[in-house]
Amino acid sequence: MEVKAIAKSVRISPKKAREVAALVNGRQVNDALIILEHTPRRAAGLIAKVINSAKANATNNHNLQEDSLVVTSMQVTEGGAMKRWRAAARGRSLTYKHHFSHLAATISGEVDKKPAKKTTTSSKKTSTSTKAKQEGK
């Protein structure tokens, strides 16, 4: 089963984020997180957040085994851009853009055989007089 997590409009250029995303494609989730932890790029922290979110979605919402999770694809697509300007020589202004990215992580894994134990919030308490009636006293 495949599970997705998406972070939209992250303020990092897609070109910089794609370099880091290429490191984790096709890896086990735990291995990918260790690689990202030791990668000295700003995009590594952002991509790790998306992978952790997909991992949480897989284990909590879809009941997948945590040990079997694999990053099937880590996609970085181009988002919007903020247009800015900077003062230039001879009274002119030059424009530049701050680029944004959309990060999408797809994780697949095996379904856990045993379902998670659910705790009941309401427990019946029987009073002492009810217990006496049940015992026939």
C-alpha cells in the first residue's frame, strides 16, 4: 500500500531540493532519515519532515509495519515565486525571484497482521448493592 505526504510552498528552490531528494529515493525510511540527518543542506531538514509525516500517516492511519516502509518516490516540483527588486546603478532597479517548491513523499510498505489494541474509555462499574443482587443475597 502506498501512502503520501505533501508539503506545499516550501521556501527553497526546486533545484537545490532535488539534489537532496535524489539521495533518498528507493531507500528504507529509517536509512533515508539517517542520511538526511547527516546531509549538510537546508533542504535535508525539510525533506526529513515530509518523510516523517508520511511515516506517521502509514503507521497510524493505514496500519503499515514500520520496519517495512520504503521511500518509493520523493518528488520536488516547482511552486510559485515571490518577485522582488534590488537597487542597481544609475537609479535603476533589477528584479529577482525567491522560488518555492512542493515536496511530495510516497512511501510503501506491508500491512501489519495484528491490529492495534483499542482501549475502551467507558468501563462499567458495579456497585456493591448490584453485586449482592447478582449473588442472590
